[in-house]
Amino acid sequence: MKEKIHMYINCKKCLDELPENESPESYKRLDVGHTDKGIAIICIRHNCLVTHFEYVGKKNMPKCSCCKG
């Protein structure tokens, strides 16, 4: 895979209450999905929007690189 993650996305509230013996990766509970305008990332634990990415100038949703079709 040529794309690499440079910075992870976390909920600020989850980071603030992160237990001493857990990593942000194991503690976070994020839900990611398409909206009418882009992609939303929501914290399941705190029921809050972490971030939203809008599609600019795109009419079709991007396809997953690991899915066939």
C-alpha cells in the first residue's frame, strides 16, 4: 500500500480520560461513514462529531481500494 497514515484521528474527550494502561488506539471507539456531503468520524463513547471531510467537486463517492467492484 503506497498511502501511509501520518497522523491518527482521536476524540479529544477520549484522550483526556485515557486510562493509564491503555493506548489511544485501543481506547478509541470511532464510527466512520459517508454523509450526503462527505465522510463523518463520530466518537461512539461520547456521541460527538470528531471531524467531517467534505467532498469538493465530486459527484460520486470514492471507492475502497481493498474492495472488489
